[in-house]
Amino acid sequence: MTINFQGKTALVTGAGSGIGAACAHKFAQCGAYVFVNDIDPVRAESVAKEIGGTALAGDVASPGAWLDPVLERGELHALVHNAGYDLATRMGSTEMAAFDRLHRIQISGPFEMTQLLLPVLRAANGAIVIFVASVHGIATEPETSAYAAAKGALIAMVRSLCQDLGPDRIRALTVSPGYVDTPLLDLWMGSTPDPAATRAHAESLHPLGRMGQPEEIASLIAFLASPYAEFINGTNIVIDGGLTARLMD
Ligand SMILES: NC(=O)c1ccc[n+]([C@@H]2O[C@H](COP(=O)([O-])OP(=O)(O)OC[C@H]3O[C@@H](n4cnc5c(N)ncnc54)[C@H](O)[C@@H]3O)[C@@H](O)[C@H]2O)c1
């Protein structure tokens, strides 16, 4: 099965690292013209240079003029809302500004961005909006309430969005990865008392005995954006090596 995105345009948010960077590479390998967004301009520039795309430095919490190059392009076939991060939320000591900022980045910012880019999504005459959610939107653990709520909200949101956007031939989906080996995960593991033991435990939770790789998530997202998946819409696709099939540690 060959995916051909020649003549298509994609925008990937948080594409300067991890899953987003892998998506930007994958879409470019398949022939798409890729806008590489990141809040960190150096990261955005570096990935854009590697793939021959356009860097778009900007905060997804504040969609605005930095998206003008995408509007000027005229058509947008794939919008991948990937930017995000985890936040420890201990009941009793969580800063509400941090809680609200996470939700702005993961829910309302992407909603607003999709709305702003609607003219170019419509013009593509067959577009897709994909949100990178998480298994935490389905089942989760203590001190993860803000993150789990955000990811769960995305999973619920696409069920309605697909109905709003279907008449314009725009699909809406969430993808929910299990643990994926990225700098974000390293950061979290590094904050635990024994990072090596945390890694080993995380790996052991997956029936396959390992974490996912960013390229595996990117391959799924490229497939979902391709004509092979044109009838997949308004749902959540879990990619977790069997993690959520387990009942206990
Ligand atoms: N790594 C995992 O185990 C895992 C599992 C499930 C879901 N996810 C989700 O996948 C997405 C990507 O995670 P990752 O592991 O690749 O992280 P990562 O930290 O490696 O990359 C995320 C990128 O997003 C950028 N970013 C952060 N805030 C931004 C903002 N406001 N605007 C624009 N860019 C911003 C960062 O600068 C960074 O380059 C996140 O939404 C995360 O919640 C990750």
C-alpha cells in the first residue's frame, strides 16, 4: 500500500519533537507540503529544513496571524493537532493557571485553530482534522486529572465535529497512543526517583513488552489521512500495543 500525498498540504502542530516531528517527516515522505508548527522556533525551523517544509513558530493556545501562510496556501488537506504535554495535578496543590493553560493548548486552542482554518479545509474538498489524544482519555491514573480530562474531551469532541464538518467532506478523528518513546516521556521519567525502573515498568505494562515509537504513530496518522481511510470518521483509534486491554499491572 503506497500513500501518495503529492499536491496535498498538511499542518502538524508541536512538530519540532517526538510524535509531531515523526508526522511531519512521514507526510513529507509521502509527498505532502508540510507546515511545521512549534512554540519553539528553533525546533520548528530545524524540522522544516530537514523536510523542505515551512516553519510556523506559534503557540497553539493563541491561533492568529502566524497561521496566515496556511490560509494563503489556499487548501489544507490534513490538520494534525499534536502539540501538548502532561501535567501532574495533585488535588490540593494544583495551580489553576497551569490547569487552564493545558486545556487551552489541548482543547480550546485547537478548536479555535480549526475554526480559523475552515476556509482552507473546505477548499481541499476532502480534508481531515486529527487530534492526538491519549489512552489517558479512556483509562488513567492518579494525579493526571487535567491531562485525562483534556484527552477525553478531544475524544468526545470529534464525535460532534465529524457531524458538523461531514457536509464539507472534512473528517474528524482522535488517535490515542499508549506510551511512546519521545522527549516528553523522557522528561516525565527523569522526574521520577528511578527513571530506569520507571521505563522498565512502563514497557512491561504493554503486552508487547515495549513502548511505541513516534514513527508508528505517524504511520497510523498518515494512513488515516489517506484515501484508504476515507470512511473512517468521528471515532477514536487506539494505538497502544494492547495497554488498555489489561485489567491489572
Ligand atoms: N509520548 C507519549 O507517551 C504520548 C502518549 C500519548 C499521547 N501523547 C501526546 O502526543 C503529543 C506529542 O507528544 P510527544 O511525546 O511527541 O511530546 P514532545 O514533547 O516530544 O513534543 C511536543 C512538541 O510540542 C511543542 N509544543 C508544546 N506546547 C506547544 C504549544 N503551545 N504550541 C505549539 N507547540 C507546542 C513542544 O515544543 C514540542 O516540540 C502530545 O499531545 C501528547 O500529549 C504522547
